[in-house]
Amino acid sequence: MSILIDKHTRLLVQGITGREGAYHTKQMLEYGTNVVAGLTPGRGGEKVEGVPVFNTAKEAVAATRANTSVIYVPARFAPDSIVEAVDAGISLVVCITEGIPVRDMVPVYHYVKMKGARLIGPNCPGLITPGESKVGIIPGYILTPGNVGVVSKSGTLTYEVVNALTQKGYGQSTAVGIGGDPIIGTSFIDVLELFQNDPKTEKIVMLGEIGGNAEILAAEYVKAHVTKPVYGFIAGQTAPAGKRMGHAGAIISGGEGTAAEKIKAFRDNGIKVGESPAQIAEII
Amino acid sequence: MKIHEYQAKQILSRYNIPVQKGEVASSPEEARELAKNIGGMVVVKAQVHAGGRGKAGGVKLAKTPDEAEEKAQAILGMNIKGSTVRRVLVTQAADIAKEFYLGVIIDRGAKGITLMGSSEGGVEIEEVAKTSPEKIIRVTADPFLGLGDFQARELAFGMGIEKDKINGFVTIAKELYRAFVENDADILEINPLILNDKGEWQALDAKMVYDDNALYRHREAEDLRDLGEEEQAEIEARKAGLAYVKLDGNIGCVVNGAGLAMATMDTLLLYGGEPANFLDIGGGAKADKVTAAIRIILSDPKVKAILFNIFGGITRGDDVAKGIIAGLEQIKTDVPIVIRLVGTNSEEGRKILEDANLKSAETLAEAAQKVVYVAKERS
């Protein structure tokens, strides 16, 4: 078992003919992901890495029964791509794209919920179930199958921790990057709930950062609903207030969203906190 | 992107939100002229992005044009939280009968656009949130329908606005919401929003921040950018497409990925070092970006050492190593550099670095300890 994706995942790649889309399609195929279709309007009938390209998501889904999509489309077109995928009946949409205006995500977020679909991201590295399926851009070779579930706001920070876990012999059930934007489709709590209900996952690693209060709500959720041990790290102890640290959501505003308050919330709710990302692999 | 009060007020007046007559001056003489034209009592207000201008002495009343010149003389050149005042807004003084707060924000929790109103105007809303949170009324606009009149009325009644002033308030709230949406703001607030002695609504102060990700569809906003408010290095970084924030420490950091960049800075702190900056070099770490990153970091004279922390995922370690060497050929520096390279092709990368006599490390802990050590040695 695992969460969200596995060997039954049938993937549609939106923006497959672009530089990023084509490159990562190749990577995902090499990992063993079942990439069944690609989408670029006006390029229907072509093939990328042997994958058939369609003009619309509806055509792609009708022809291939794709059930998951990944988006490598530029920021100004990505919100429309999310809606197109959901409208075509895709139940899991993973949006890698960074730089989407946050206001554009407001109606899109609620549309996805209304249709009963799930969005991961935007501004995320995607997710991976080791040995079964990879959707997004996480380098596959740093993971190994196992029982640790990983959920994170960040890309390379996830790699750092996963790599340390793998080197110490702790494999992963699924690793999910939920994204660093202020409005994201899937929250820490959503993923914690999935891990709690996944028999394969025995331990959970949660990686957060400054900005907003999602980590605090997640910590409270852990105390109330998660029986599996949870380990965490919060990035940004040295971040100054009022400055955006790369991610659109990573900003301390009005004195709220600091690393110190999140670390405290983790500890107060029984989450063991690593002093550095690699230390997670030692305390687990 | 932050803008100044006078710029935010220009935007508000385009939405028919009443603001007082006023203009900006960059010299005391100009301030005098403006005061004369406005007539009567004026307020001279420092135009800087930092908050707390009043407390810092950057807002003064003036009864006559002479006095306006005098006050402007005192305020211009003043340093408010690191920003030098180069402009003042000279505006009609208002007779305040009642002060309110009205703001629009992106609400992460509600996943929407939320209006906040309070009868506690004129003080920072964060302060009100701490001392009397029950005095903040919130309504979240419908994601598809926008802000309803009834929602603006809910705010008004919740804020204790008198019956005959409600329609005027509803118009302002709806227009403020429209201004927020149409300009892709991150924050737009009027504080205080007042009723004057004649019972008229006026926006006495305004604050606005644009969503950086939406600036591509607001070309006009580029003219509102005040480069004087930014660190030179931050301007350079933006041009080079690097996310950079200057800090006070002495160890420069170059990292791929925002989360890992913050974690790297935290690790320096853990080993007794102090980061000089946040810098996310992005995916490729090609020579031109490396060059730009090193140049920007070295423009800070406090920097005693630089730490590179690159986790090669899609990026190949040998490519990054070549980028670093090519970058260093263009910028000669004697500031020691420690490079931690891991991930795809990292062994090849480390070999390339060693051949070029560059210190490399395998783990972040090892690299952090090394760089903290050399930085201390040179301090």
C-alpha cells in the first residue's frame, strides 16, 4: 500500500511538448510510471517518448482512461490547465508550476473541491511511491521502498531528508511535496490523514517552513488523530520578518508564522523535531 | 511589491474612495508650496515602506506653509527602520470624528479573499488581534460570486457603524475589494478609515502590496516600484532571476531550492555561524547564475566565507561544479568557499572541485562546520 499514487496510476502529462514536460516525461517513464497520455493544444497526434499527445484533456481521458495528471505549464496558463483536467474527470491533479498569482488559485481551489477531485500544489515537486510510480520532478534514485511517509512544503529540502533516510536504511511508503504557495490544494492535514489510514506507513516525517499557520494546525491534528510517530523539521529560524524567502508563502507577517512558534507547536503536540534536516534520520 | 501611501491613495481615488487632497514633495521648499496651495492646516507625512512612521516622528501637523517647510526639513533625510525618507506627502489635515480599520487580505485558512473591519482604527491591526480579537470582524468573499452587499453590511453592523453611514461604507468596502482584485494585491488596507466632523468617509492612510507573481499583468505597477527602498544587492538579484534576501551575518549562502536554503541557514546557526543572506539559485546553477550569485554576495563587505549547498536532483553535480569553476574564473576573490555537493553525479562533481583546489564536503553538517570555522578564522 501507499497513498495517492501506485502502479495503477495512469498519468496524463499536461504541457508534454515543453522542455520541462518532455524531460520529466522521460524521467517518469524510466522510473516506471505508467504515462498514458500527453496534452498540448494543437499538437494532438504527435508522440513524446512514445506517449500519444492529445489536444484536449477530454480526448486524452476518453482514449487512455488517464486518472491522474501532472502539470508543467507556464504560470499564466496553469490555473486553466487544472480546471481542464478536473473537468475531464481526472481525480488527482498535481501542479508543479511555480509563480501562479495567488488570486487565480482562489476559484480554482474551490472548483476542484466542488468537483470532488484532489489537487496537489501548485509550486510543488510532486510525489513518489518508491518502486511504483513517480509523478513530478523528485529524483527517484534517492528513495527506496519502506514504511516512512514523508510530507513537505519544499522540494530540495525533501530530497535532503529522504536521502538521509535512505542512507540510514529507512525506506519510504510515499513522499509528497504539497507546495510552498499560500493557497495549495492539499494540506499537511490531508496527507497526515492519508498516512494515518495507510497500513504500509508506520512513521511520518513532516517538513514545514515559516509563513502561515498550516504547521500549527497540523501539529494539533497530529495530537488529536494520528497514532503513528511523527518527526518534523521547520525551515527558516534565521528568516527576518516581512521578507519573502523564495516561496510565495514563506513570509513572517505581523509577527506570525515564525519557525520558533511552529517548532514549539510541534514539540507541544508530541512531534519530535530535528535540529537539522539530516538529523531526522537519526532520531527516527 | 510594496508601494507608498501616496501611490496607494492614487489607486484608491481611481475607485472613488475619498482621500484628502495632497501631493508629494522631495524638498522643504516644495512642501511649503504644496501647503500654500492646499491652504489651512496640513499634515506632512514621511513616505517610506516601513510601518510605525508616526511613532518614529515621521508624521507632523503644520498650521502654516512656513511650518510645513520646517516640518518637512525635519522629516526629509530621517531614517525610519533603515529607510531614508526622500519624499513627504503634504495633505489636508482632517477633523476626525471616528476612526475605523478596513483591510483586504489573501486568507490562507479560508482559501479566499477576506475583508477585515474593526472599530479600532488608527492602531496596527496585529495589535488589535492580540488585545481585543473580538473587535475584528471578518467576511470572506465567495470564490465565484465575489463580495456581496450583504457581506459588506455584515461588516458595517459588526463594526458598530451608525445606520445613516452604512450605505457609504458598503460602497467603500465593495470598491476596496474591487481594487484588491483588479490590481492583484496581496494586502490592501485603509487605516484609519475615518468619519470626519462633517460625517464624511475618508481614507486617511493606505497600504498596498502587490502579488509579485501577478506583476506581469500590471505593467503600470513597475512605475510604482521605489528602488530606493531596496538593497542594491536585492535589485541585482532580481535582475539575475535569483531569490535573495540580505541578512546581518558573515557567511554567504548559495543553495538550490527555497526550503533547503532556509534549512542551510538554520544549520549554520546550529554550528554557531551567522548567515549573511538567503539565496535560492534555482534548478540549473549554470555559470552565469553562479557568477551573479557570488558577485551579489561579495557586494556585502561583511561576508567572510561562502557556503554552496547544492542537492543535485534533476541538476547534475558535475554540471554544477563546472558552473562554479567557470563563475569563479570571472570573479577573482580570496573569500574562502566551501561547497557541499550531493545527489546526481556528485562524485564526479566533487572530483572536478578538488582538481580546482576547492574545498568540498559530503554532508551539510560537515560543510557548515567547515565554513563556520573559516569564517571565524578570518573575522
